Amino acid sequence: MKNPEKPLWETLLKPFFQTFLIDDAELARLSEMIDWEAGRSRFGQADFQYPEYYQTQNFHGIEGGYLTKTAALTYDPITRYVLPPNEDWVRQALIDRIGGQPRRILDLGCGTGSMTLMLKKRFSEATVCGLDLSPEMLTIANYKAQQAGLNIDWRQGKAEKTPFVPHSFDLITIALLFHELPPVISQAVLKECFRLLIPGGQILVLDGNQKSLRQSDWLTNIFEEPYIQDYAQESVDAWLGNAQFEAVQSDDVWWVHQVSQGMKPTPIRESNFSTLENRNEIFVPAI
Ligand SMILES: C[S@@+](CC[C@H](N)C(=O)[O-])C[C@H]1O[C@@H](n2cnc3c(N)ncnc32)[C@H](O)[C@@H]1O
């Protein structure tokens, strides 16, 4: 494991967050309003096999990682401070890059649903689904959606191997997930996205800026993120290309974030290539 024994996060920043930035009484009130048992039985499948890379890590220094109430309750209050200059602006950078009017949207690794709720608010007519491994994170996401009066389909599942049939979605979003995965899994997730999107469908990935992260080892050590240094060495653009997406592009967002995008190629009429005979009705995939 690349995390230092006692990261700065554990020794200094976590106590600072807990003392000054997280309102414990508020979190206790929120926790009491949530029916955790109902959440676990609704979103936690009895025989679900959690991946090794997920279950064995203490993300953000929390014992048990995302499979805990503590992780789910503290995620939103902490995220507010770790997406400079402003969480909503950073998330809006992804929303602003959506082309057209998607009707079926999937948000992979949706966590507490902050991005998923923004998608549903922006495209109220669309069917929106949020998928995550953690029943606790999904329980909070579901609570937030109910409070906002938004109808969202929350599912427990692995982003790299979902239960959906091919061509199920027009748009897939992935926010703040890839820096928490081994790169080989992120690439498997993109291949799964290619399978799930309709031809012409769009993929959008919001995450830490790989160029900036490469130049700031000290920063990647702080937050006890087990895979972030591996993520920083790679290229989401290259991964998208390898997964056969076209029109691949990444934009820097406030220097420390990036939004990457790609499109699943649309079929090309074979008749476009043929001058010999009329094959207008025959379609061949562009790949
Ligand atoms: C940093 S959070 C991001 C949450 C959310 N997308 C956001 O923008 O705030 C990462 C989330 O990914 C989930 N996750 C990690 N690996 C996953 C996988 N293989 N499949 C689905 N979800 C995963 C975790 O449970 C966690 O909720």
C-alpha cells in the first residue's frame, strides 16, 4: 500500500475537520432521521461480493471505508471543502458539457448522489439511475432524493460489471470515482460504459486533474487515497481511446480538476463507402 503509515490527513487534517468544519450534532440529527436498517436491506444484496480492492482499503482514513455509516454521513460535509473553489461550480462543469437532451442517464459510483441529483434537476424528464457499491452511501443518496422530491433509481452494483443490457443509456457520468480505483478497474469501467451506451451516446468523467496531481505528491498523500498516485500517472483520455470512444477531450477545471468526455461512434451507412450498388438499408458499425 502506498499510503504512509501516519498520513497528514490522519494526524492533522481529520482532527481539524472534525473540530472546526463538521457539525457533529447536525450529523447525529441526520443519522437519527435515516432508517439505516431499511437502507441496508433495500440496497445491500445478501450475497453481494464486494471487490477486493474496495473492501480492504480504508478510504479517507475511515476504518471499513465506504461500507460504514461514518463514511456516508461525513462524505458531503467533507466534500464541500475538498473541491475548490466551490463544489457546485466544479460539478456544474460536468453538467455544462452534456450535449443534447439525454433521456436515460446513468451515474456510476454515485455515492451520496450529489451529482445524480443535479442531473435529475437539469433533465427532469429523463430516467436517472445512480449505481454504487455501498448500501450506506445509497441510503444517504435516497434520503436526499426523497427530501428534494426527485425520483431516482438507486442500485447497488459494480461499475465495471453492471446488470444492464447493452444500449441502455444515452449518457453516463462518472464523478470522483477513478482516483479511488486501481487503473485496470477504471479501464474495465470504461469498456462497460461503451457496452451500455447507445451509438452516439456520451460519457463524461469528472475527477482530479492528472497533470496537477503528478506534480503534487504531497497532496496525494494527505487524504489517504490508496490508488490516487497510480491514477495520476495515467491518462483518462488514453483510457477512453482504448475503450473505443471517439471525440475524446479533457478540459482543466480550476487547475485541480478535469472533465473528460467521449462519444460512442454512430454506425456508418455502408452505402457511404460503396459506389457500386445501392446498400442504403445496410448499416455497419464504425468500429
Ligand atoms: C469519492 S466517492 C464519489 C461519489 C460521487 N460520485 C460524487 O461525485 O460525490 C466514490 C464512490 O464510488 C463508489 N465506488 C467505488 N468503487 C466502485 C465500483 N467499482 N463500482 C461502483 N461504485 C464504486 C464508492 O462506494 C463511493 O461511494
